[in-house]
Amino acid sequence: MRNVKLTKIEDTQFNNDRPNNINKGYTKIGLELDKPEIGKIYQLESRTWFKTSLVTEIIDDTTFKTENSIYKIEIMDKLTLDEYLK
């Protein structure tokens, strides 16, 4: 498990007008349960759980595509309590 900051860098299905307001530029900081894997959801644990739709492509070591979006992962050496509770 790694401390990460996940950033949505592209919305591929909803023209950046998602019903859940998780649009391009959205970030979430938390504990990564597993690295992205094709055919599985990607999850972060924080104050609230965050889950993506199914991963469809691994673009590179830090970028992956889901059914609806493209995300970038940034590894965080330390995670403050405030960041975790965000």
C-alpha cells in the first residue's frame, strides 16, 4: 500500500459534467489499496472511500484509464492527517 494523490486529468464520457461532480482536476489523497489493474476498480482509503470505474488501460507507471476517465497517481512520501481526512 502507498500514500498517493490521485488526480483526474481527463473525463472521457461526461464532457466534464459528471453527476457526482468528480470532474477534470479533481484530486483525492489517501492510501492506495492496490496498484491499478486492468479489469478491476481502483480504490483509495481516506476519510471516505474513493473508487473508480473499471480500469481499462495502464498508460504508464503513473497514469491509467478507466471506463470514464484518465487518472494520474503521485506517490506521497508522507501523508498528514489533514490530507488524509480531505
